Amino acid sequence: MRVPVKELKVEERIKCFDEVCLGYSEEEAVLEASRCLNCKSANCVKKCPVGVDIPKFIEYIKKREFEKAAEIIFKYNSLPSICGRVCPQEIQCEGGCVLGKKGEAVAIGKLERFIGDYVLNNDIDVFKKEPKKNKKVAVVGSGPAGLSCASTLAILGYDVTIFEALHEAGGVLVYGIPEFRLPKEKIVKKEIENLLKLGVEIKTNVIVGRTVTLNQLFDELGYEAVFIGTGAGLPKFMGIKGENANGVYSANEFLTRANLMRAFLDEYDTPLKIGKRVAVIGGGNVAMDAARTAVRLGAEVHIIYRRTEDEMPARLEEIHHAKEEGVIFDVLTNPVEILADENGWVKGMVLRKMELKGVDESGRRIPVEVEGSDYVEEFDTVIMAIGTVPNPIISYTTSEIKINNKRCIVVEEDTGKTTMEGVYAGGDAVTGAATVILAMGAGKRAAYAIDHYLSNNNN
Amino acid sequence: MYKIIEKNFLAENIVMFKIKAPMVAKSAKPGQFVIVRIDEKGERIPLTICDYDRSLGTVSIVVQVVGASTCKMAKLNQGDYILDFAGPLGNASEFVNLNEEELKNKKYLFVAGGVGAAPIYPQVKYLRQLGVYCDVIIGARSKELVILKEDIEKLGCRVYISTDDGSLGIRGRVTDLVKKLVEEGNTYDEVVAIGPVVMMKFVSMLTKELNIKTTVSLNSIMVDGTGMCGACRVTVGGQTKFTCTDGPEFDGHLVDYDEVIKRQNMFRDEEVRRMHHTSECSCF
Ligand SMILES: Cc1cc2nc3c(=O)[nH]c(=O)nc-3n(C[C@H](O)[C@H](O)[C@H](O)COP(=O)(O)OP(=O)(O)OC[C@H]3O[C@@H](n4cnc5c(N)ncnc54)[C@H](O)[C@@H]3O)c2cc1C
Ligand SMILES: Cc1cc2nc3c(=O)[nH]c(=O)nc-3n(C[C@H](O)[C@H](O)[C@H](O)COP(=O)(O)OP(=O)(O)OC[C@H]3O[C@@H](n4cnc5c(N)ncnc54)[C@H](O)[C@@H]3O)c2cc1C
Ligand code: FES
């Protein structure tokens, strides 16, 4: 049996935005680490998108050599405090753990988080910076892809500037994922401070493509390479009737108002209006975050999802927490129309029942409409969490950057090299909406490719 | 941090600020806007770029006090700082993509309602510098609220005024002037109308009848201004568009104005609460 991790009580947490999972203490971490069999096959490593040497870092936790454990993790992952909190471990590392076959997998995510937090809390310097190379590299976007690319390049000795469109660095980590899952002051800000300590400069309020173009970064500002990590921030809507009614938000708008603009605090100016009955459309992490945020703002919240709980792409822990907090799951249900009152405000939705038939090429069950099953439910807020596509500004304004039919930037898989000389890209901007660990990994990989490119570029 | 270099009241509740923002000044084009956040607790508000000086690195904005944030802004003074000033955002006006040859024989009619005179100023300035013919109509409730009249006249175009109370120019509405100018035999290739949504709606209805291409600049509610939230969505020609990345200028004959008006009022109750909260506005 896993060492249980302490959590904030349900009654308490639904009234505040404090972090729900409290993490392991040293004793608990060591105890949990001792469950690892250090097995030869190490399927956990194979299932980790960046191949962290998991048995090894756990071995060091067993021996209470936490700094050594950190050294191992940081070789592969520059953001363990964050990934430990948000990775879908059940389908990655922990999904490979042999203990999971009969009982519970080792809590690898919680152990990773423990080490990440240990490093942040004790100001441990895990990086050995190489001598300065006196070459400038620009990183566009400050989400996990940009942050990891910047830190890797800074360690390699480059002068790195991050350009961020918003007023705060962090990408989805600050505007999307809520405080109760990923604390901003304690974790995200600290990660960013560490980046500053490495000498990385962060320029906020710069929209590359508008404030400066990619070409200007090279020609006028003297950068020798550029990494694009602009994410997939453009929200999709369903295209159904009534979707522009007042009270219909994209999850991005709802979460940005709540997280980035802190609209739930009275002393902040940004407004956020939420009704008594809220419907969140979707079954991913974004939907769970929106639903749980709405719960904390005092609403009765329904998740509307067209497949069943088994197909939901959200992390297991989020689904579990959402249920604990009273979110109602209306599965096999799909909205067909949003109804508005005479002032243009949402008053309800026409919903249609679905059933699952067969599987698609990716192996997912296909939802099919049940004819004649339409019914009306009253709601006063609707939040669309049905996905996002890459931000268009750079590709709109730079013809040299090729994109595919999903608006994703086209790159060479191993290096992140784009169709424009000296420009690399990674993260959601390349893959479409994916995960923090994949974005982090892509940023790091591109940093090495940029190093290779600039080392062979003799000017 | 962005320094306020100059502050002037253009009318009782309309203030012009000149802000030091070299990167924005360098890239700004007519038709674009900035997003401003005054302080740590402030909201992100969109404001049109009204003028820019690339050599001095300054950008001018004109703010009409309508609620809590604009009120807070109007209280700032020369020498104070604004925390965030991001831009230029949105697409430049369509004519910026035309060359001199294409523009040479075109005739433009600009129609400004109230503070709308500020966003049309850089457009008229740009066109006049290329010698393009422009007439300008400014409408306001009364004489005191007519702004930038002399500045626009100095660009070398005829300026016609309408006021609701007749205290300046004709007594009536901007649409009366549009009708009059066309009836007098003036012809225009394009009308650019910027002001309150209702005004843009009525100008567009009229120009549709008159069969003149019309461009409007929409001032939807925004959050990020970079295409990330969809708060600014509008229906144009039956399709959903994002004002910040697809606009802010759209074909005036295709915009669903009633939806724009409804969506602008989305946070009215909240705003009123906030206004009481932030103490009385006493900037003028
Ligand atoms: C609500 C929510 C919950 C999620 N939960 C999880 C989870 O639990 N686990 C998980 O693994 N993943 C989760 N994800 C997905 C994960 O956050 C993303 O895959 C990841 O953040 C992608 O990183 P990125 O660096 O590519 O882009 P982003 O994090 O999107 O960052 C891109 C940054 O670039 C900036 N930018 C964009 N255009 C420009 C420009 N032109 N100039 C300058 N800057 C620009 C943006 O403002 C932004 O700050 C979640 C996503 C959301 C929205
Ligand atoms: C692209 C763009 C360019 C703009 N340019 C300018 C400009 O150059 N000068 C200027 O003074 N204003 C401009 N605006 C409008 C300006 O952003 C709003 O007036 C401002 O955000 C209101 O903030 P507030 O907190 O003071 O008022 P709030 O308290 O938010 O609102 C007060 C009242 O004004 C209404 N309101 C709110 N937002 C808007 C809006 N966007 N348009 C019209 N009414 C609104 C509300 O319904 C409410 O009744 C522009 C808007 C956009 C989208
Ligand atoms: S303001 Fe957020 S998408 Fe336009």
C-alpha cells in the first residue's frame, strides 16, 4: 500500500484556492521510496516521456541523499516541482510500475514533487553553469517549453532573453492551471526566479509578430537563434446556436480571469460573473480546472461530456478531486444549443444523449447521438473546455514559418528546427494542446539543437 | 513600467496621455491598439493608439472615463508610471497595405462619434501624409465634448461637426451629415466609422443604402488581446471572429451590432459594484 498523501479537507478546500494536495514529508517520502523494487525492467523509465532515471533518484531518496536525487532528476527534467504536480502519472511512469499490477504503483509523481520542492525550499543550486559564450538567443513565450529551453541555454552559457506577450511569465502555468493545483507564489514564481538567477532576462508585454517581428530579432536586436514556445492558446468553440450569449465563456477566459487576473479577490479590478448553476463542457484537465474553480466561487457545477468517465482525458486525481468537491458528472451528453433570455443571457441548454459505438483509429470509443433524446436543462453559466489550437500571431505575421493544417508549426522532430533559418520551436505550438512534460522536454531538446547550430556557425 | 510623459484634458472626462514605450512606438500602425494595466490589481483594458512618435519613442492614447479603470487612469499624472503597456495589437487598417498608386485617387470619409475622434486621428494623419483626400465628420453630445477638431483640421481636411444640442456645427447626428455630404454630390470610396456601437450601426445602415464600403472598429470587452480567451468574440457575416486578432476593424455591413451591444454589457452589474467600491470618481 502507498503511503497516503495528506490533503486539505473537502469542506475547507471548496471555500478557498489553497493547494489541495499537501505532499510528502521527508519521513513519508523515504517510506514511500522504500517500496520501489528497483526492478531491472524499469518500465517506469520507458513510459516517462523524457526518460527520467526513476529507480536511481528513488534509490537516493531511500538513502536520504536528496541533493543527489535532485541531480538525477534535473538531468532530464528542469521543472520537477511542476511536473510532479501535473503530469498524468497513471498513464506514464506509474502506469509502468510493476507494483501497480497487483496493488498500488509507487507514488513516483509525489516523490518527484518532494525532490523538486526540496530544491526550491532549500535554495539548492543544481546547475553548473558553463562559461559565457557571448551569443544571444531569444525565447518567445514563457510556458514550460520556453522556460526549460531558456534555462538549458543559460546553463550552456548563452545570453537568453524571454519575450512574453502577457504581463506575467509562466504561460498556462500562471493563466490556466489554478492555484489549488499549482501554487503560483510558492512554486511557479520560484521557478522563474531561479531562471533569473541563471541570468535569463524576461521581457513581458512583448508580442512577437506585433511588437517585434522574428526578422527584427535577428537583424536589429542581434539574436543569433530563436526558440518559439508560444503554446496552443486559441480556444475552440462548438459552433452551436447561442454560443455568443452572455455567460458563455471559453475555459481560457474563465480561468484567466480567475488565475492571472485574480478576479475572485475583491481588491482586484477584473470582473468575473458566475451563476448558480454552471455547465462545463469537456472532460479534460481544463474542464476539471474550470469546474473546480466554479465550485470555489459557490456554484453548483455540472461536467457535460459526450463519452463516459473511462474515456475522460483528465488526470485521475483531478476527476477524483472534482467528484469529492461535489461536481456532478453528466456523461454521454452533448449540448446542441444554448438558450438565451431576451437580454442575451444564458438561461439553459438543449442537451442530447449519446451512446458509444465501435472504436476510432486511435482506439477511442465513438460517441453517437441517440435520436429523439433532446432535453432542456437550466444553466446560467456555460464554460467551453473543448480544446485549443496554436496561437496564430507568429504564423500570421511571418511567412517563412510553415504551419500544418492544424495550425501547428512544422519542425524536424528531433531538433525542433523550423522552416526558417535559426528558428526552433517546441511545446503546444508544435504538437497542439498536449502536456507540460512534453513541452518541457521539447524546449530542452531544442536548446541542445540550438547549441549545436550556434557552435557550428562560425560567426 | 511605462512613464507618462504628458497629460492633457481634451474634455471634461476625456484625457490624452503620451506614454514612453519605444518598442510599441516603433511598430505601431494606424488602426492598432494597446492593452494597458495600470497597477498590480488592475484589469487589462484595450485603448486605441491615437498617435506615435518613433523618434521620441512615445505613444499617445486618449481615454474616456466610463468606469472604474478608466477613472483610475485619469487620476494619473505626468511623471507617473503605468505598470503594463502591451502592443501594438490587432491588425492595422486595411489601407496601410495599399501602395501610394492605389491610394492616390481614393476618397475617404471618416465619421467619429465622441472619443472616436482619437482612433481616427492616426488614420487621417497617415492618409493625409500620402496626400489622400479625406473628409471628416465628428459628432458629440455638445460642443465641450468635441475633441481633436483643430488637430484634424491641421492635417488638411474639411471637418464637419454635429452636436445633439446644436452648440457646435449642425444640430443633429453624424448620419445627417453623411447624408448631406453625399446629397451635395460628394463621392467616397470608403467610409470609416468609429465611435459608440449604436452610432456605427446607424452609419453602416445608411452607407449600405448609399452603397459605400464601410469599415468600423469594434470595442468589444477584452482580456488578453492576443487571441487566447475569446472574450472579444463577435459575429461578422454569420461567422464568429475574435476582435483582437481578426479585427479590430471589420466590414461595417456585416457586423451583428445588437450582439456587440449585449456583450458589452456583460459585466455591467459587476462594474457598478466596483465603481462604488473604488470610491467616488473625482478626477474632474
Ligand atoms: C487549464 C489547463 C490545465 C492543464 N492541466 C494540465 C495538467 O494537469 N498536466 C499537464 O501535463 N498539462 C496540462 N495542461 C496542458 C499544459 O499546460 C500545456 O501543454 C503546456 O503548458 C504547454 O506549454 P507551452 O510552453 O508549449 O505553452 P504555454 O504554456 O501555452 O505558454 C505559451 C506562452 O507563450 C506566450 N505567447 C504566445 N504567443 C506569443 C507571442 N506572439 N509573443 C510572445 N509570447 C507569446 C503565451 O502568452 C504563453 O505565456 C493544461 C492546460 C490548461 C489550459
Ligand atoms: C480595440 C478597442 C479600442 C478601444 N479604444 C478606446 C480608446 O481609444 N479610448 C477609450 O476611452 N476607450 C477605448 N476602448 C474602450 C475601453 O477599453 C473601455 O472603455 C474600458 O475598458 C472601460 O473600462 P472601465 O473599467 O473604466 O469601465 P467599466 O467599469 O469596465 O465599464 C463602464 C461602462 O462602460 C461599458 N464598457 C465597458 N467596456 C466597454 C467597451 N469596450 N466599449 C464600450 N463600452 C464599454 C460597460 O458596459 C459599463 O457600462 C477601446 C476598446 C477596444 C476593444
Ligand atoms: S481579448 Fe482574448 S481573445 Fe481577444
